[in-house]
Amino acid sequence: KLVPKFIGPMKVLHCDSANDTYTLELPEQLRQWCIHPTFHVGLLHKYEQNDDALFPRHDAHAFYDVGMTNKEEWLVDEITAHRWMNNKFLVKWNLGDMTWEPVSNCKELEALNRYLELQGVQDIRQLP
């Protein structure tokens, strides 16, 4: 309840009227959290300056720490496919998402060993 619902103001860099999206100039801290700078217009609101007489010190100058970093590890359920054209594996994460990950991100995964075993090979270079 105490976390601000909106942050801003932010500079609009690009407007895509065909898709109703805006690309914003995000502060460095939000870029470090890998937040994508393009938002649908329904998620954006016009910035209204705080009235310090009614709500002193109400403007948020620091962002809520969402507890995520680029170095955080995620749990892998399994590897389901591979592509040698891009040297990537299709990884199924424990939350159900699936992403194509480079071989370098998968080399030490237990799921890779299971995938290789299911493919009948012992090394990634032996994959068809």
C-alpha cells in the first residue's frame, strides 16, 4: 500500500500510434533492472506535481527495490529443444516461461545433462 503506483515524470522518446505505445527515457536504476522502456498507453498517466502543502515529502525520489538483479539465478525445469543455427537451447523455467538461451548460459545446468541423455549423446557437440 505504501509503494507509489506511478513514478515520474519521464521524457517520451518515441510514440508508436499504430500500437498505442510510448518509449520512455528511463532512469539508470530502472535500466539496470532490465525494465523495457516501451509501455502501452493504458499503463501511462499524465504527471501531476505533488502539492507539498497538502502532502509534504510525498514525491518518491527513490524507486522501490523489487529485489531483482541481472545476476540472480532462476530455477530451470528442463531443456526441451536446441538450435544450432543460433547455438541456443529452449529452456523451460520453473514458473512456466520458456526462453531461448545461449549455450554459455546452459553449460552447467543439470537440465542440460538430462537433455543430452534423452538425446542419446554425452556432449553438446554430438547433438544433431
